[in-house]
Amino acid sequence: MLTSSFSFLFLALLGLSVFLGKLPMIVFIIYAAMSIIAFIAYGLDKSAAKKDSWRTPEKTLQLMGLFCGWPGALAGQKLFRHKTKKTSFQIVFWISIILNCSALALYYVKWI
């Protein structure tokens, strides 16, 4: 539950930053859109795993997270209980979150 709250808090703070004029609206739109796409992808991949049909490659799921979709990916992992136990996946996933947030922080510093 804490991780889903983390996703919501991040997006809320991002929205607040836009509202206060600290970030352009496009940043929030990109995060929101990519999060929705990633969330749906995790749901579809979990469904495919249960049916033993074509799966979304892990690399694709990781890239969605890296390219601003990690809040939705994190929520999808928890809601669908998907990819949460695979340690190698989680290590790469959390590294991608750190890289994405670092890039956002650099952008934020240059924007303000």
C-alpha cells in the first residue's frame, strides 16, 4: 500500500509544482499519460501470464517506467500483483525510478 501512496504523492506533488508555476504542464501530462499506459500494460501482461499467451517483454515494461511511467507501473505492480517477487526485475525497476527522478530533479533545478 505504501508504494501506491508513493505513486499518488509523486503525481500530486508534480501537479502542485505545475500549479505553482515551477514546472510546465507538459511534464505532468507526460507523467500522467505514461503512467496510464504503463498501468494498462501491467494489467494486460498479468492477464496474458494467467492465460499463457503472448507477454509484454520485460524490457518494454522497464522502459515504460524509465520514461516517466513508473508511478503507473508501480501502482499496476501492486494492484495486479505482477512482477513484485522477481528480484532482478525489481532491482532494475527501482534503478529506473532513481534515474527518472534524478533527471526530473535536474530539469526542475534548471526550470526554476
